Amino acid sequence: MEFGLSRDGTLYSPRSVLLALGMLLGCLVPAATMTARASICGNGIIETGEQCDDGTANESDGCCSASCTLIDADHDGVCDALDPCTNIVPVMIEVPRLVLSNSNAGGAVFTIRGSMVVPSLPPIDPPSKGVRLVLRHNFYDIPLDAVVPGGSGWRASPGGKEWAYRDPTGASGGVRQMKLRQVGATPGALAFEIDGTHASLAELTQVVPLKVSVVIDSPTATTGQCGETWLRPSLCRLDRAGITLRCGSLPHLFPCRGLRPQALVRCDLGKAVAAEEAYWATNHTYFTGPCRALPGFLPSPGVVCLATGTYRDFSITSSHPSARDGCIWNTCLVPGRPPVFCGPFPLTANCGG
């Protein structure tokens, strides 16, 4: 190894020079370029390990805690300050129905129906308290937040078990009509229908997934008088013209009858679709992989089943080496196209197929 002589007479080797240069560069180059930067809660940037970071507003804004975790009492992914329905025990909207039709004015005419069982106390009184309807894509993307106030426009039945609101102008978030009624003898059991129009719902293929919240104790249901549900692409259909979207319950697919390969292919497709929806309800995304890895899915002998999912859509392919046809389920919203198709392989599972 060769050595050199410094100006003060000290011997040095080339290796020592390189080591010293490396140390110098390590001091000059920011640590973020050499190693992963540690998260700093309170800097206003959501970093690794943080659910949120609102900077100096942490702990005081009702959304983000001092440790950068979401303040979310009902664990629905929406912070309490922005959540109109914070039930610790969730109230689900049952049998939800949504119909959206593009109007000539460039907006979408909507009708939302459903039923729910909310706490009966305090007394349900929409003409005094009003009703709130919130349609949400995700944490911040809220295409509709309509607070229909109490007072004028409301009327109640003589028995106090039916309530109706009407405003042809749609001044409150586009809501033009609203009907609520007590259902049966169960206290707090309500059926509702809400009609209106709104421009930001006009792109029908992008409407779902959509979280629907109906608040009876408006504007925030601190008493638990609210219900929620998610409408996802697998629950919706576009008509052939592409101007009307209908969303409801998961359609009945194929019954699990018989042991013939073709029957098993269809049976497993239906089971996998139901398992994907159950997976989304827990994880807010769809599963990708062999169907046998889906929680709750039991494969039939010989059937090959594969799932491909994202946050928004999923597809399922099901086949058997002895079956004539394979089957595919695809949630992509294409005008006039049914979600299920069975035919010879190969089958196209993408949205363009």
C-alpha cells in the first residue's frame, strides 16, 4: 500500500483519505437520503406509522390525537369532527336502494330509500330537528352533504308517525322531497325515501363506492339517531344507455346444487362474490389472490377460482378442467353489461372486456 505525506509531515494512506471523505459527506448529506426518515408527529405531514397529522391542531380539532392517531369512536375511518354519525354500536341502513338518473340540466336526479332502527329517545321529530343526508366517497371526498332544517316545508301526520318534507327548489343541498314513517311496533323503526338532484353526482360510473348516512337527530347524531351503509359497484347496474344507475342488494347468483363440474364452477363463483363483499366490509378494499384464501370461502373439489380486487372493483374467475365453460364476475360499471358471464376460456376479466 502506498502512503503519502501531509504538509505537517504526517503519513496518510489513500484508504484513510476515503474514510475521512465518507465521514465528511455523511455530515453534509441529509439523513433522509441515507436512511428512512423517522416520523415526526405534529409536523402536519402524514408519515409512516401515522393515521393523521394536523400539525398544531392535533388533539384540539376532533380529528387527530396528539399521537397522530385518528379520533374515531365508531371506527368507520371518518374522524368524529367530520362524522355526522358516530354510533358506538353502528346502525345499518337495511335494504338500501339508490337510483341516479342524468338530467338534461347536467346534474343527476337521485332517489334513496331504506329502513333502519334508531334509538327512540329523544322523541323522533324531523319537523323540529330536520334531517341530514351525507354521501361520502372517502374521508374528504363528500359529493353531497344536505342539511334539511326543521320548520317550513315539513308536515306530520295526526298520529305523529309519518313525516314529509317538500321543497321544489331543492334549496337544502338539492333535496326536494323527503318521507319518513314509523314501521311496525318496534320503537325507532323507520323507513325513508329522499329525492333530489345534485350536479356532482352526474358521472355515474364514478359514483360508487358511496357511503350513505341519514341523520335523524340533525346535524350530528349525538343520541345515535342515524344510520349508514356502503353502496359498492357490485351492488349497482347501469342501463344500456348509461344514463341510469340502480344500486341495491347483492343479486342472487347461482344455487349450489349438484356435483357436476359446471354446477360447481357456478356455485363457487357465487360463494366467492359473497366472500369478497364480506372482506370489503372489514378491510375497505377487495381481496386479490386464490379464492380459497378468502375468509369464509370453501372451495369445491377441482374448481380453480381466482380473485382480483382494488379499493373500488373486483373480478372473480371460476373454472374446472372438466367443465365446458368458465365463469367470470366483474363489478366494473359498463352500460348494459351484466356482471356475470359464462363461456369458453380464456375469459377477459378487465374493465374493458
